Amino acid sequence: MKYAVIIGDGMADRPLQELGGLTVLQKAATPNMDWLAGRGECGMVRTIPAGLPPGSDVANLSIMGYDPEKFYTGRAPLEAVSMGIALGDDDVAYRCNLVTLGLNGSSSHAVMIDHSSGHITSEEGSELMAAVGKALGKDDVVFYPGVSYRHLMIWKKGSIAPECTPPHDILEKEIDEYLPSGVDSGRLREMMQMSRAVLKDHPVNKQRRLAGKRTADSIWLWGQGRRPSVPTYREKYGVTGALISAVDLTKGLGLCAGLDIIKVPGATGWIDTNYAGKAEYALDALDKNDFVYIHVEAPDEAGHAGSLEYKLKAVEDLDAKLVGPVLAGMKKRFGNFRVLLMPDHATPVSVRTHTDEAVPFVIYDSRGNRENSGAAYDESIAAGKGTIFIEKGHMLMDRFIRGAID
């Protein structure tokens, strides 16, 4: 048996007036997703346990079969694993975004304009983080460049106590009340403030300013945690596997789970990502493994951008360039196979951040088609006949691989 999981990050949404009360999934042309819904087991699943933040870290941990209430340690340490950064038992990793700030009219209060600095390139981000590291790095604080706007700060023997807010949760809001607070937060606020002077006149920002692009005006620290530990997929499910993603978070989860990380040329995490390449590499990975986890970031980023146009494009491209080819390839190359299609969470265009409502999923098994007449892959699955609801999201993977919830 071969298993393929396809995650359209954040592709679930809410009804939009601009779409006549439809959601993005309902409006988008998704014939391949709808084909799966018409022949598979449809349901809704809650990937975010009550009391935990509705982030991709919690949601993907849940989807991969790990109870977040037991295994969740924070987002940044998962990214550190992906980047090959060794964390000591007392070290704390923080996500370090490069963000765009602005002023609230004539006020001197800064506003979070963009959590991604206009999706700054990795090359530009690395230059800026080198300058930040040189100016702010200490014996116990080290900065590491990552992908695009996503970077890391490691605080050796540091504190996880500060209360930090993801920058994508406060778009277009004044940042003052969302700065790190509580115990040990002073040092974080100091570094964030000092970074503004470091970045203001950096050549990268000067060039972006001249080109009419958004500048990286500050670092933003959040998502802290210590080194995680989870059982591998071979230990948990008795399968070998691989993972394909453009972002360090999911790659870190895959490494923790003992999955091979497949690097796909042109995989960007944005709407220009190489969907076809991901499909091709996923099928090749299944020649050598039992399981592949394919993660696509683009719908989530489009939701954060508040762009209905981009989110519709991301969902339709995901369907046409990845879901369709993966399904066709599995039919041609493998005997028995199963496909799980779902988002990790919703990222509604209207609110531009993650939300914690249940999301739709479909499990297709090549050994026996169901007949769900008229079913389409979207949030209306919740009202469909025979729809199942899984309250504890980490149990869905058991159903997918083992065929039942233990």
C-alpha cells in the first residue's frame, strides 16, 4: 500500500460577500479534489486542540499523528531541526521574521504592515540577517538565516517565558500592545528595537525602496520553544516515508518523524512555487517509500496577504498541477494506494490569519470507490450525508494508515 498526504496550507476559508456567499474552495475550479470527494470518505477534523494557538506547527503536528497537547514544544525548534541547528537541552529557539512596519497616520506608533517584508528573497534576507547577527549577536544569542523572511534566533540557556505574538496575527494593527511581554521579555524587545537602526539604511533596503518594494524594517521574535522529541513513522506506523515542503517548519516535523526530506527545485512557499515538480518528486519518492507528505504553503500566504485573487489561483493551481498529476501517477504506477487531502487549518482572506475551526478532509482508497453523488471538496462537506467528524485531529492519521481510529 502506498500513502500520499496532500496539504493545502490554509486553503479552508469562510463565506465571502465578493463570492456571493461562497468560500474560496466552493468558488475555485477544483475537478480533481471534487473527484476525490465524490469517491472517498469525507469528513471534518479539528486540527487545533482547545487552548493551543492555531498555527501551522500545531496543525501539522496534529495531522501527522502526534498529539499536540503531548508533543508540542513551539514552532521555532522544529525549524531549527530542519536547518540543522543543534539545540542543547537548555537552548531556546525563536522564530525571527523580517517585517515591514509603518506609522499610524500622523502618529508615532508603529503598525505591522507585512509579516513577510513583501516576500523578500532568501538572498536579501540572508544579507540582512548577517547584519543583524553582527550587531546584535552575543555569546548566548546567535542569529541564523533561513528562507525568505523566515529566520531564527537561538538563545542559549534562554527563557521560554515571554509572551510573544505571531506577526501575521496583527497585520494593520499598532504593535505596541503585541510586543513581547511578561517574564524575561525585556531582552527580546530591546533586540527588536535595536534591529530597526541596523536595517534602516542597509543597502538591501535602499535597493528595495528604490524599486518600490516593501522594506525589512525590523526583526520580530516569536514562536519559541525547546528541542522536540517524537516517535518516528517507522516506530509509530511501521512505514518508511518522505516529506516535500518549501518551509522549514514542516521539514523539521518530517525530520523529527524520521522522514526523508525531498528538495524540489523552484519550491518557494508562494504562488510561484513548482507544483508540477512537487508532484513529480512525490511520485518518485513513493517508488522507494510507503508514504509521502506533500505540503503546499501558497494558499496560506495568499490568505495572509488578504488576496482573494491569489488564494483562488493557489487553490486552482494546487488542484490542476499537483492533485491531478499525483492521482494520475499513483493510478498508473502503483497497485493499491490511499490519498488524504486537506488543509492544516483555515486562513480566511477576510481576517488574514489562522483560525481554529474544523477543516474538511477526504480519504480516497483505490481498492473501493464510494458513491458520494454531488459531493464537492469544500467546507460544505460538513453538512453532507455520512460525513464523519474527528474531534482529536491527531487520530486522523491512524484512520488513514491503519484504516481505523484506535
